[in-house]
Amino acid sequence: MYKILEKKELAMNEIMYKIHAPHIAKKVQPGQFVIMRAFENGERIPLTPVTWDREEGWITLITFIRGRTTLRMNMELNEGDYILNIAGPLGNPAPMKKFGKILAVGLITGIVEVFPIARAWQELGNEVITLHVSPNPMVLLREEFESAVSKHIVEGFDLKEGWGMDEITQELVKRGVKKVKELIEEEKPDFVFTVGPAGGQKMIFNIVKEYGIPMESDLHPIMVDGTGMCGACRVHVGGEVKFACIDGPGFDAYKVDWDELIHRSGFYSDKEKLALEVYLKNLQAQGGAQ
Amino acid sequence: MMARKLIRERIPTPEQDPKERIFNFNEVNLGYTFELAQKEAERCLQCPYDYAPCIKGCPVHIDIPGFIKKLREYREDPDKAVKEALRIIWACNTLPATTGRVCPQEDQCEMNCVMGKVGDKINIGKLERFVADYAREKGIDDELLSEIVPKIERKSQKVAIIGAGPAGLTAVGELAKMGYKVTIFEALHEAGGVLMYGIPEFRLPKAVVKKELETLRRLGVEIKTDHIVGRTVTLEELLEEYDAVFIGSGAGTPRFINAPGVNLNGIYSANEFLTRVNLMRAYKFPEYETPVKVGKKAIVIGAGNTAMDAARTARRLGAEVIVAYRRGEEDVSAREEEVEHAKEEGVKFEFFLNPVEFIGDENGRVKAVRFEKMKPLEERDSRGKRKIVGTGEYVTLEADTVVIAIGKTANKLIASTPGLEVNKGVIKVDENLMTSIEGVFAGGDAIRGEATVILAMGDGRKAAKAIHEYLTKKREEQESA
């Protein structure tokens, strides 16, 4: 049981939880993640610690409210409440070396995962440029980035009425691709790093590839245990089956089978939608009874 | 005194009707009542302790004639009978409700039962299960614990156990009874290992496992979940804090088939499929939030116990199920009872089929599996199974769900500890189960690759003894120094 020390809405639908989890805080390195289970009947979901304090024993996690678990966390968990399980740190730390000039890109909430890695790269002597592509209401961590890296760029756009996740993603990809191309031309980075939805990462990779710049991407396939036990998160990398949880999450973007990753990431979308609808219905029923 | 009359036939245990049980996850075998258990106990010939083949066949050496005798002795007082029987079982095994259900008794305790020469062998597994179940239902286990716990002589030495599966839990039970301060480090959110994530509810109800874990807690054992050794804490760090360590981390990594299309949607490792359904209760989705997708036609590849569990699970989730095995029926490694149960539930078997390609639809979901037909040779391999060769003929079977149950390899997180010698992915141990690092012991699938629950438990018990000897020596050395 891990106590929520602080909860804060950083931007629209972006919720930060500061959690007492000394076993994670003591060990976590930039690039590693945790698996969290918030409720007794809940799923295990991977999340990335954004900041931590090894002495005080806390970590922060940021969730983007999208499905049942993240919505339910926001509805039911507040400061002083407990999260049932947080296991980790899992996965391999991001490669900590001198690349020179780095362009690190985060699509929507992907940016939170970029933060600890970009900061560490900068501290190591790299020149780090970070790019956050996001709808304007969901822009977050702007000041934190500005004080941590050489240059932080926000490519924001307004949400239009009636837009769903599909339209947002389309706009995200369009903007992301355009901006990355511009930045490659202007800044000539030695290395590109991305975090975000697989479809967006693939499109950015297609641009980067044209310039032949080395690129690494953190992958987020569906996971269950996160310890290499189940293989749900497997993806072909360089023709071999790799598990994102124990072999990743960072992989050479040139070797990733992006289409396979995109297919696998969407396998449960109908079930996810159903779970959310059932939860919303229950909420409505409860509201009606009050 | 009148000579005891031989009862040649086994007293059967009631089972759920196959027609009903394929629509639920409730336990298939309903177990003995006290009356039935007594009748079965009456059949036992009561071989002397030094001779009894059942004790010799049991990896944890339970005094089987002894506990059966108690069931007969107190025929008028079922509670007393069960309490005394449980006392005897617990001396060697603190997880009897589990082993009574999942041990392959026909290859172990029951294999050389003398009754087998004149009739049916004694149903030892179901009797063990009866004792554990009756005790749990009547609170007799708690009563017995209250007697045992205060008598334990507490020792100051500390032991860390990595992995809360069958090997670890058995070692823990033994060490806790000896009075050591024991802490278990478990990666998942629930202890139990394969008993929780792998073996289905209809074969081993999770409430049963949880109660056995409760027994261990009452013996003073601390269970730390969410701790991945190798990540959250390293073996080296454990050695700084603990006097000995036991690694029972299991065979944590599933093997996939190196064939095109293996990553199509709808293709699961048995571990993923069973973890979703058992540990995460996906069969209760959306009440439980983890989903699982099973279509109309499922193919399970492999023919071990895990394959049977996957096949029967898929059946209950509404699929027509085919078990496809590259060898013949005689080489099926699953227990006979499991195969029978699967057949009763409508699972079909196809032999001499080796998967060569998984074929997907336009959305990236599997729609068929292409197999090469195999044929057996006279020659046998090192495990005694007949060798097979391809025929060059192929067959394609439709499937929207595929479960790959061809085995697992050891968890690499711990195996990569510096100084820990490993051979082909499994941890190397000496005859006392000590690894290449002093004070670090290992057992179960972590040293065997992939075996059974009870072999892992046998290792746990053996390692506990070795750890006890090691720590006793260490303590004596320190005291004389």
C-alpha cells in the first residue's frame, strides 16, 4: 500500500500523483517505469516516474485520463488515499552517454517520460532540445523543462469542437512531423529520441530516417506483469522477438517493426471502451441515487 | 479379531458435470466428505513407515499411512481425526490443500501403492485434500496453529526467499517452523507464483491458496510483494541483510515459436493467457478490469499440464478448442486426469502437427495456423520420447485465438547476477542446492528449467534443511569465535 502524498491537476486531464514508494525512489533511473495496480479489481498499468526523491522516498506519476483506470483513479483516489501496488523499477535505464546535440520529442503525455531522461542527458553535458507536441490545454511541465534543458519548444494546437482521440492524434502527427523536420533542418541534431503513441512515433521516424540520424524510441505496447513473464509486450526488433518490459522500453527506431507494434497496441481497444462505458454508467447511476 | 476385508475399488470423488462446468470456473472435483474419506482411508493397508512406498514416492516425505490412520482412529470425532491428520501432514508440508489438488500422485505417492497389486491404489491426493479442506472449513487449521506457533523457538538469523511460488513457499514453511526470521520477495502483487497466475480456478481455487498463505503469515513469515529481485533489490543487497538466501524464482520467461506471424494479435503465451484469466480474473471482465479476448476457434500448441489448463480455460470462455501437438498421444506429458477432463469438456486433440506459420487477417489478427505433418521414428530422445521428422505435407487449421504452451525458460533478471553460475539459463547448484555463491541456495524451475509444482516443493524442503545446517554451522562458528 502506497500513500498518495499530493494530487494535482497539472493540465486538462493530466493528473500528477506524488506517492510514498521508497522501494522505487531508492532505485529508479531515468527511462525506467513501474507497474501500478490501483484497485482490488484493477488492471496492472505501466507508468513512468517523472521525479523522485531518494531520501524522502517519494515518486511522482502523471496520468492522462483516457480509459477506465485513469478516470477511476481521478474520481476515487485523493491525497491521503493508498494505491494498492507499485512494482519496479522495471525496464532498462535510458542510455546515459554523450550524444552531442539531442532532439527529444514527447507527444502529448509522452513528454512526462522524456523529462527525467532529457534532464539527465543535459546534466551529462549534452545539448538537449525538447519538443512537446500537444493540444494547448494539455501542455504541462513547461517551466520544469525550460530550467532543465538547453531549449524547450512547445508545438501546441487548439482543440476543435467534436474532436475525439482520433482527430487529436491526426493533428498531433501532422504537427509533430512538420516541426521535427524543421528542427532537424535548423538544429542538425546528432540523436533523436521519442515517446508517444506508436503511430506518431512511426511517422516521426519516417522523417528522421530520411536524414539518417540515429534514433531511439521508448515503446509502450500492452503489458500485464512487466517482469518478462508473459510476453504481451513483445515486438519484433531487428527480426527478433523482444519484450519491451525487460529488453526495452528503449529500442533502436530503425529496427522496430512499427506496423506490428501499432496493431498489437490496438488489440483491446473495444474492450477498453466497454470497460470505460460500464464505469461511466455506474457513475451516472450513483449520481442518480444521491 | 476379524481379518480386515479388502475393499478393492476406490471410493470415487464427486465431480461437476462436464455439461455444466464448461460454463463456469468453479472447481471441477468436489472432493470427499468425511464419510467418503473414511471409507477410502479404510482401504489403506497401513504399510510400516520404513517400508511404505507412498512415503518414498513423496518428494516431501509425508507420513501418509500415519495421517490416514488418524482418519480411521477417530471415526466418531471427525474434527479430532482431521486435526491429528493435519498435524502429521504439516510436519512435512504446509500447503496440503494445494498439493492434494495439483500433485501428479499417480507418478509419486500412489505409484507403488501396495493396494495396486490387488485392486485400485489408495486415493492419497484426495485424502490429503480432504484433510486440508475440512480443516479450513471448520477452522481446525487455525486451532492447530495456535498450538504450534507459541512452541516455535525463535532464532535471530534471517533468511530471504526470492519468489513466492511452490519452491519458495515450501522452504518458507519449513524455515519458519524452525524459528528463522523469513522474508519473501515477490514480484507480482499477490504471492503464490504459478499457483495464483498459472493454475486455473477450476483446478485450484484461489481462496484455497490464499488461506495457505495465511497459515505461513501466522507462522511469522513476512511477504513483500511488488519487489523484483534484480531491480527493486539485488541479490548482493539481500546478502548484506540476510544470513542466507533461497532463489525460487521459477521459469519466468515464456518460449515462443520461431515462425512467421508469431506476434499477430490473438496469439498468447500460455503465461499471458492464464495470467490474464487467473491472476487478473479476466473471466469476470468488466467487473475486473483486465480483459482477455477469446474468439470462436482456439488452438493450443503443446500438450503439457499448462496446455491442458489453457485449453480448458479457452473452452470456458466460449471457444471450440483444439490441442495441437507435434508428437503422438503416448508422449503427451500432461497428467492423465487433466487430459480426460479436457476431453470430457469437448477439447479436441490433433497429433503430429508442428506449427510453421501463423496467418493473419487484414487487421493483424490471427485467422489460421499452418502446420507441417510430422511422423514418428523408432529412435527415442534423451527424455524417452520418440523422435519425429517432418513429412513435407502441410495442413492449415482455422483459429482466431492461439495459445502457445511449449514451455518456459528461467527468469533472466536474477540469473544475470555477477558470480552466480548459470547453465543454459538455469542456476547451477551443488547436491545441497547451494549455488556458486556461498549462502545462496536455489530450487524449483529456477534450477530445473520446467518441472512440476511438487518437485519444486521437494527442492524447497531440501533447501530448507540445507539452509538450516548451513546457518547452524555459521552460528556455532560465531559463538566459538
